[in-house]
Amino acid sequence: MKASEFLKKYERDQKAKQDHAETSEDEDHSLEHNARERAAHLDQGLNVGSPFDWEDLEKYKKELERMDREGPGRSKDKNDDS
């Protein structure tokens, strides 16, 4: 294969990839796609709506902190008589 033929083929392939990427981004608005996008960008924080959701989120964060300190399955509220 000559260099000029290779360059033409490479340019066609790159243009096809670019066109496919543009059309696939415009088409995919499914719930699964949106969920995957949110999961991929968790560093931006969670999008929580109602006051009850905020309370649940705070409880969840406290539970994660407790599990980091004490380990899973242990709780300060338990009274072990062993």
C-alpha cells in the first residue's frame, strides 16, 4: 500500500469515526445512558432533590464514616453482653 493510499484511507476512517460519534451522542438519551453518565462523574456531587432525600443522604454518609472507623456490622448502639 502506498503512503498516499494509506493517508486517504486513514482520513476516511477518522471522518467516519467522528461522524459516528456525533450521531451516537445525539441519539442516546436513555435512562441507562444518563445513569452511566452520572455515575462516571460522581466527583461533581450527588443531585438530591427533596428534604427527605437530603436526610437519607446525610444518614448514609454518617454510616459510611462509621463503617470506616469501626468496620461493617458493628454499631455503637449495640450492647453486647458477651
